[in-house]
Amino acid sequence: MKKRIQHKQTHQPKIYQWRGRDRDGTLRKSEITAANEQIVRAYLQKQGIVPTTIIEKPRALFETQGKIKTLHIVSFSRKMATMLKAGLSIVQSLDLIAEGTQQPKQLYNMIVDIKNDVESGNSFSSALSNYPSHFNPLYTALVAAGEEAGVLDKTMDNIANNLEKSQRLKKKVKKAMIYPGIVITAAIIVTTVLLIKVIPAFESFYDDFNAELPMLTQSVLSFSRMLRQWGWMVILGFFIGVLFFFWLKKRHPPLQRWADRTSLHLPILGHILRLSAMSRFARTLAVLFNAGIPLVKSLKATAPATGNSVYEAATQTIAKDVENGVQLNFAMQNTGQFQPFAIQMTSIGEESGNLHEMLSNIAEFYEEELDYRIEQLTTLLEPVMIILLALIVGILVIAMYLPIFTLGNVIG
């Protein structure tokens, strides 16, 4: 069990391992994160424990700065929301979060830098904007609106909730994509093993007979020979091609748009990706609009959060139309990317003056629909993939045993 001790100054956190006896004489041991050994000793004595040994936990021989991941930002946001709601100041909250952060070091350094910026008189949103790769314009815009309205604690709570929902949504979509990938990979491996190890044995057997083999058998044997001779080059070329495609996609917007547009038209998976994009659009816009950010500015900040370049471009178009006086629901309809349900609900929200609630309802509807679709996809794919794998193996088996039925005539 680890405990965190509060103190006034922020120091690089250290982990101390201690042993001691409590008031009953029972031997206790654990770890504590603190600035120095004196603080650990004072804390233990306050808890009625007489320490016998206190040593700093050895650090790893090769320590790296580590990488800040999305989960770290989600955790940071939740901790800030909790501490601000408890009445702590921004600096105190950052100080405590820094103390409890051991890894990655890059995250610790970033939190300390943000704290120092705020102590120097800069706003919290301004300090966050120095790290655009971790806090996007949407995040900083919400924080700025919360600071201006004096409701930063509620805003950080909304941000944390939104990030957590977004993470859950990403996991669901990844789950839908990973399962068929695993089954397809297994099918490829089984097929490759059969073609490289099993088929050659049949080939040497058939070579002893001077007979014309069926077309299916000849095709399988030819493919087996090609795979044995050039297989490693094919596999290497495939992986290099995939890596190059993803590398180029990040750096070439037209290719990114083509890939995103194509993915939206895939059977089953395309609908899941559409639901994900529309859910993110509605959820993000609802949070921004509820924070008091003007609709046009909210739409511009929402565009990158959709997670799809097609919907990002559509949202930018909507922002331009709304800026020119077009109603939001009509602008959504003109893009051709939103379902009638979302357009109708948005229209009702605009007419009733309750747009935030309607957008939240849209997001919840699509999130529930997404759950259902992913569950349905997983249930459907399992038998389909098994049938596909059985079909591939069956064709190979038939191709190898088909000549045996005609060899009797040749031998005779």
C-alpha cells in the first residue's frame, strides 16, 4: 500500500520503503512517497509507528522520461476536478498531483511547469496551451470558459466526464476492429503453414505419377511453390507497405480523407464508425455549448474531436454556414453526413432553446446504439470467421485429395 504525504513545496517525488512496529508491537512494512526521509519518519510517528528502517527505493538503472498518454491526461483531469470541487486552489491541486506522480517523468515535469506558470500570474488555460499535443484547443477553450465564468471546478468535472466517455467509446470501436483482425490473422497463419509444410508432401507424391492434375490442384501447388520461394519477400513487402501507408496517411491529408471516406462505406464497420463520429460530435458540442462558448466557436473546436476527417470537414462547413446565419439543423442536413434523427433532435433543441440537452440526448442515443452494434458485430463475426476458416482449409484439402480419385484410372 502506498501513501502520499502532503507538504508545501513540490519536490521530485521519491519512494521510501520502511519497516516499523505499531503500538501493539506488530511488524509493519510498506512504501511512502515523500520529499525526504524526515517527512516519512514524522508521518510514521504520527500514525503510532516506530520506524526501524527507512530507505529510499532504488531507481531503475536505465530510467527514461516516458511518454504522456491519453490515459494520463484523463487521470490528470479527473484529479483536478476532484480537488477543485473540494475547495483547493489551482496551484494546490497541481502541487498535490505532482507529488503523487512518479511515472512518467515527462508528465511530472509538465505538471510542475504548468504550476509554475500559474504561480507566475498566467491563467490555467494559458499554461495548458503551452502543451498543445496534450491539451488541444477544445480542452483549453473549455478551461478558459470555466475560468471566465468562475465555475472551473464544474468545467473540469465536465471535461473529465467527456474524456472518460470518449476513452470508453474508443475502446469499444477498437474492440470491434481487433476481433476480426485476430481471426483473419489466425486464418492466414493456418493457411500459410498448410501451404508451406503440408502441400509439398502431396506435391512430391504426385510427381511420381505422370498424370495431368486438376486445375484446382495445380493452382494450389503453384501458389505453394511461389510462397516457399518468395514468401518471406511477400510478407516483408506487406508489412512495409502497411507501415508506409499509415506513415503517409498522417502526413498526406488527401490520403487521410480517402481512407476515412472509404472506411465509412465498409460493410457493418462503416456504420459503427459513423455512429462513433456522430456521438463525438454531439457530446463535444453539448459540453462546449453548455460551458457558454458561442456556437460557431464551439463547432470549430468540435471538428477535430469527431475523429474522422470526413466529419471534421463537415463540421467546419457547418460552422461557416451557422456563421452566415443558417440554422444548425439545416447546416447539418446540407452536409449529408448526419442521420435524420440527429437533425430533428437538433431542430427541436433550437426551437425550444434547449440545444445542450438535445445534443446530450443525441450523444447518449448513439452511444447506446454503438454498444448494441458492437455486441451484434462480435456475435455475428464469430460464426462467419469460423465458416471462412473452415472454407479455406476445406478448399486446400479438396485440392490435395481430388487427384486421388482420378489416379485409379492412370494406374490402370
